Amino acid sequence: MNFFNQLPRLGKRKQHAYSLIDVGQDTIKAVIVLRPTNSAEGEIVGCGLADANSHDITGGRMEAESLTVAVNEALTHAEDISQQLVGQKIVPDDVIFALPGRATMGKLFTTRQIRPRPNEPISAKELASLHSRVERLAQQNLLKDGHWQPLAMTKPTIRLDDQVVLRGVGLTASEISLSLFGVAVQNRTLRALESLAESLGLNIIKMVAASHALAAIVPASDAIVLDIGFSGTGIYLIQNGMVANAKEIPFGGNFFTQSLAQATQTKPMVARELKHSLTGNELPAHERKWIQTHLADSCQRWGQAVLELLISLAINKSVPRKIYLTGGGSKLAGLDKLLGRLAAPCDYAPDVAYLKLPPMKNRVGRWDINLFALTVGVGMKGEE
């Protein structure tokens, strides 16, 4: 990952602990990672949650002030757990922040070159020149709007005569193309996170886009990831292990809550509790069926919006049939089955599953992976 903002890289710092923080609108997620100085792999030793009370970090510094107490609460919970697991309270000074999809924009950039001597082996210099061109293209386009700042881009995907290869040096081809996915972040979100870190006495190591963080833990090289948050659903296309597209639809957990409140003529807080009860299998069968009936229309609307976006991604080609669900909103019962029934633009019927963490050192034990997948993915991407 090539970050434009000059934040110090984790691998060059002699430190033992750092925090991973995902500032969601519904819930603040914090994870503490302990890493020996001579080890490349960290170990999760604490996690914590706190209610964000619908405050949005993308709103700027005023929202950051409103979120300070909640973020500190989530960190304190994680620190307390670390004391139980490690024998001493781990209080990191350094932090890696997740950047929500709604605070970023991304685009795939491609440069192509027709080779005048296709039978000659491709040189490292030839590839490096093309790589520089596509990086310049990304930076120029991501800087067009003064409200956005270039943040990161993926490693380039190399194609020789439209065939993906891992390394092009020494091979022959008539045409070379390099593609990478560049991400920009809202300036006000950057300022808000910097203000939040300053208020809590934290040193920012990195900020990682949600698309790149989730791509780091997806087990398939080609997949769709649906991250269902409070205000929307991030939809990320992963191809050859890299982010190829990132979009968002304005239907998330709060959409289901408001729809349920309207359908049952109850207050949003009551509807939220009913939704969470349904998610946690805490209700008798007849009450579950009653809530699911009132949620049916909103679920169908969400599914249709996902389908329309997938169709837009599949112009002249199919999308991967593997679909992974994550995020707090993904716990709503039945969304996986709904997606499996959609006529998605895949070569075969969609294969829907919930995103799981890859094998890693983790002392916390059982926890809600739907909530913490993005947070942990931020750590895995931040260590690169």
C-alpha cells in the first residue's frame, strides 16, 4: 500500500502496542494489538465497544468533539480486557484509524502501452515507467477536487495481452496494461480524526480505507464484499486479491430501524431494540415472524439496490459469485438468503457467506466478528 499522507509507517517504529479504531455512526470499535519489537505479527489482547449515538466523524471537528467520550470509553474497555488477559493494562499511544466508505472515493486507473517489438522480453525499466505513469494519473485525478486528498493506491495489476500475470519481467507481449485502485479521503474527515486523536493524546500511524482493510481479510481472490453499516452499505469489488471498485448505497442499519418504526408505528428507539432482539434470536417464534413481516419490504428494497449496483459493475462481464457480508447490519436475519435468491449478474448462483477472520493470534477468544472485521482488517493492512 502506497500512502500519500506522510504518516510514519508502523514497520519502521519500535513499539510494542497500538490501537485500531473504527469510528462508526452506531458503534465505536476499538482493538488493542500487542507486538514484540522483533516480530512481524501482532496479537490481539483487547477489544471494546461504545455507543456513538449517531454522531458522524465525517461531519468534521464538531462531530469529533462529540465522539471523544465514546471513543475513550471503547478504548478503556479494550485496555481493561488487556489487563485481564496479559496481566497488565496495555495503553497504546499509537493508533490506526479506519476510514468509513462514506468518507472516501475510489477509482480504478489503467494505462496501456502497445509494444513496437512484441517479441522482445519485457524489462524492469519498461514496467517501472508504466507504473510511474499510472501513479501520476491517479494522483492527478484524485486531486481535482479541493475537498479531497489522495490517500492510497493498491499494487498494480499487470496484464499482458489481457492476461493477468504476477510478474511481467522477461515475458513477451504486444500490449502491456497496468491497473491500480486509488483512494481519496475527505479533508474534513482527516481533520476530524486528527482532532480526535489530539484530544485523546494519540499518535496517528495510519488511516486505512474500509475497502482496502476488508480486502486484506477476504479469503477469495475474486469476491464482492457488502459492509452493512449504520447509514449505508459499502459494496466492494475484489479482483485478483485487489480492490477494483468501491461504491455505497444509502441503505444500512438505520434504514431498517426507521422502516420498522414506521411499519409498526413505534418510536425508532423501540424499533431498534426490536431489530436487535430479532438479530440475537431472543424472541419467540411468533414475535420473530411478526417483525420479519414488517421488515420484508425494506429488505427487498435493500436487496434491489444491491442488485442494481452489481449490475452496474458487471457491464460487459460478470461479477464474482462469492459474496461476503460483514458490518453490524449484516446480522439482520435473512439478508444472506435474500442475496442468494437475487438474479445477480454472476456466471452461477451467488454463493453468500459471512466474512470471517483469517487465522491470527487472538487472546480475546469469542467476539462479534460482524462488528470487528473492519477494525481488524485495518490492523492487517496497516502492518504492511
